[in-house]
Amino acid sequence: MKMLLAALLTLPLLACGPASEPEPTAAPSEAQTAEQSSELSSAKPRERSVRLRTGVTLRYVEQGSRHGPAVVFLHGYTDSHHTWDLNLSLFPRDFHIYALDQRGHGDSTRPACCYTQSFFAADVAAFLDAVGEKRAIIVGHSMGSFIAQQVALDHPRRVEALVLVGSAPTVSGNEVALFLKSVVDEQVGTVDPAFVRDFQSSTFVRPVPASYLDTLVSESLKVPARVWQDTLDGLIAEDHSARLGSIRVPVLVVGGDQDGFFPVAQQQALVDALPDARYILYPDTGHAPHAELPHTFVRDVSHFLRRVAH
């Protein structure tokens, strides 16, 4: 596995092209009744910014009913809220969804320091304060899944449930992450665009739309090399896996059986470490199930959200 990313970075871009998925779009929620139409008609996505008490300004997208259960989406390493572009339009509008650009990423501010998991988690808690949400369901992909775990550990009263996508108990010691670090540490200023495209395309096994991949590349190019480096250092250095048993909220773990970063054995180890976890494993799917099987992902996550939301 240690040379997996190196091999992937030499491949042609096979992940481009039209998405192929047999699953139908999720049906509109039954909660979207006539008497709610005025509320939900204004629930289309809204892009906003908010200054947090942690000192950063986060850009985010908000959609859905303001009276619905709060759901916070956290993107992966060097991504932005655009990682959820294939999903957000499919989610029922009776959920109140926030998709964040985390510190240093997307169009949020890029402070000079503090890219550890605890600082990212503190931003999530501060964001909930800023928007007036007491608790939320946290959905995180890859890096975002580790931040979601950290929020549940550091701020347990703020978390109603977790959805962990492309995840594992820890990044510490991960051979692919360590190889990635060896490449990232050589970057200065702006990360090499060819490397960024190869890195992003290496996460997919199933095809994704070319326009989606282009967007991911553009968003990653916004992130300066120092943030690539500091964020990855934080992910590798911190290991909270021994504390996962203290997360008592319901958790949905979603993975692909061809994930090149966190193979099935690591995904299963995460499930085993959590007291109340359900596991969905998609066949012939890589590190980004939400992008490779967007309709299936939204269907499964929506079912989970309805089960755990209060």
C-alpha cells in the first residue's frame, strides 16, 4: 500500500467523464407539504460568511428549512464545500444544512497557524454558536471525518450524530498519508497544479463529471502550500483512536471497498471502536463515495438522518 499514491499519481486521469449510477434521485420529503411551501421556497442554497470567536472567518453554504434539524458538512483535505456539489441538491429541504469551508480552505480565511484537529473542531463549535444552533449532526469526508470525530470528543454536547465518510480510526502512521507528506513538504507557495489534479483524481475509482473534478482542482489550488503542509502534519501527528469508545452518539460509517487511503480493514476498525455505529460499504468504490455514488449516498444518509434527528 505504501506506493499506492505514487502509482496513482502516474496514472492518466481515468476518473473524468459523465457519472454513471443506476440509483434514482431521492424522492422529495413528505415533510414538504403545502403549508410548508412558503418556508421551503426560500430554503434554496445561500452562500454566506461568518466571523467566529476563534478568530477565523468561515465561508459556508446554507440550505433547507431554518426549523429543521441542523446538519453540518465538513469537506476533506484541501477541498471546500464544493466537494458536496453532487449531493446538496438531492437532500430533502426539511433539513437545515450548512456546508463549511474550513479554516485555510475554500474562501475562508487562512490564519498563519493552528491547523490541528482540535482547532478545526473548535471552529465547528464556534460556528454552531455563531449561527444559533445548540446541536447538529456532523457529516465529514476524509479529513472532515476526523474533525467530526474530534468535535464529538471535545464538544460532545454539540453533536447529535455523526456520518463518517472515507474514514478510519486515525491518520497517524498511514503509509499513503506519509508518502503524500513527502511530496507536499517539497511544495513552496502555490502547490503544483499537475500534482493537484493527479491527487484529486486519485481519490476516485468510479467516474465523476469532468466539471466536478475541475472544480475540486480549482478549490485545492486556492490552498497555499503552508496550509497543505500544516494541515497534513496535524492529521498525521494526532491520534485520538483510543478515545473513540467515548463517542456515544449514533454513527454511520460510509466507505468504498476500493478506498486507496483507508482500506476496508481500517474502516472496520473504526466501526468496531465506536459503541453505536452502522457500516455501509459500497462495492467498486474509492475514497469518495459521496461523489462516486451521489444518489445512493444521499438516499442512505437521508435515511440515517431521519432515524437520528430529534
